[in-house]
Amino acid sequence: MLKSNTILVVDDVPVNIQLLVTYLSAEGYNVVSAKDGHDAMKAVKEHQPDLVLLDVMMPKMNGFEVCEAIKSDDATKFIPVILVTALNEPEDKVKGMEAGADDFLTKPFNKLELLVRVRSLLRIKHLHDELQEKVIELLRTKEELRHLSITDGLTGLYNYRHFKEHLLQELNRAQRHKLNISVVMIDIDHFKQYNDKNGHPAGDLVLKEIAYLLKANIRNIDLAARYGGEEFSLILIETDKSPAGIVAEKIRKLVEGHGFACESAQLDSKLTISTGVATFPEDGEDFDTLVSQADQRLYRAKEAGRNLIFVDS
């Protein structure tokens, strides 16, 4: 038995409440009481009891109605309810079952029978609660695994897999609603040289810092991903070429002015990025064409001297 179990006793006769409170308290249960159906509903919400002992014959709101209300609420429907009643006809039990009662106790009741039924239903409630906790933990673990499967472990950005899935979904939506989408491809200039001189831990730190700059400077509806190696990508939702170019230029300037560790040994004494922009539908109407066009413009930026953005062919 769990000593922390709370039992709600509902009866409009004070002497009946006192008897049940005496029996249950002696067994170590925390007992709260209500004198009618309306008080019972308030007590259920306030105390979230583990079990309800509910008298049937009460004024204003009878036990069947209270039981039905408890069982129809998602927050309380798994609280066991024992109907305590002097009614012993089969139709009364059927009515109680239809209201959602878990068990019945006929007045006058036997103390031993009362405690056995209470323990039995509390054991079931405990098992249900354990199961619910395991289900919640399983769902949490499932979500964590899903997040890991679509996230780049180093930078915390989305990975290529999720970038592709998300862009395909957004392209379908854009086609249906005649919207623009822009893709921005970003590559760190002379990153191999930086890694060779400063080591991979320093290079990893650069990747993390650039990832942070990307996430901090796009809208919540947009997406930043690590495309692979030192290459990143953005999906800018409902964004045509001109504003996409503004976003790309803003990020280029932020990277140029950031101040990375050991960057003074780089060409021009700065770590920089080159960027290519492509927009749906004018630059491509499918994933491969759009990404390829952005990639081509990225390499044109590289060929033109780096630390540049290209938005047109």
C-alpha cells in the first residue's frame, strides 16, 4: 500500500463520512471529504485523488452524475470510482457501470470488504500510473531519437537529410499556393587552410560559431542546416530573390566582422564566406534544380574572389 494515496469520500450524511474517514485513515490513507456532488467535483480538481468513494443518493447532483462527470474529463477519467449505495437492483448497477463506475459497495458495508476493494482499485491505479509514466518516457525518448536523426551533432543545426525533406515539403506547398522560396548555399572560404594551420578543434569551433550566427539571424519559419563539411544552407520561406540577397549579405558581413580565433593567418587576415542564392520558381521548380543553381552561384562567388554573394547567373 502506498501511504501517500489520497481518497475522496463523498456522502451527504456526516455520520457516513466519519465512519469511512475513520476506517481509511487508520490504514494510513490521506482522506478528504465532500458533502454533495458539487463539492465532490471541486475536491476532485483540487486534490486529484487516487480513488473516490461516492454515495449514490445525494441531492442536487447524484452519484451517477458525479461519476459520469469524473469519467468524461480527460484529466480525471482514470481515477477509480467506487459507488457506495443502498440500491441493490441489477438496473442500478447497470446504470452505475454506464456512468463509468469501477466497483460497487452495498450499504451497510463490511469494513474488511471496503478495505479489500480499496486496495484492489488503488493497485490498479498505481499500475496504470506507472504505465503512463513509461509511455511518456517512451514518447520522450522517441522524440529525442527523432531529433538526433535530423540534427548535426557538432553544430546543432539540422542535417542534410532534414534540409532535403523540409525543402521538398515547402516546394510542394509553394507550388500549391504560388509562393516563393529561396535557398542560400554558404561555404567557408579557405577552410582547409584554417584547419591545417590551427587544427580540427579550432575548425570545429568556427563551424559552431557560424552555425550560431545563422540561427540567430533568420526567422523562426526559416531553416538553417549544415549541408556537409564547411558548407551550410538556408531555406527562406515565402522569400523572393531580393530579400534573400539581403539576408545572405547580412550574414556575410556578420561573419566577416565576427573575429574568429587565429584568423589573422588567413588570406586577407579574415575568415569569410561565399554565398549563392536561388529562388523558386524562377531558378528552378524542383529540389535538384534549385539547389544546383544555388551551388553554381556559390562557386561563381568563389571564382570571383570569395567573400561575395551571387544571386543571379
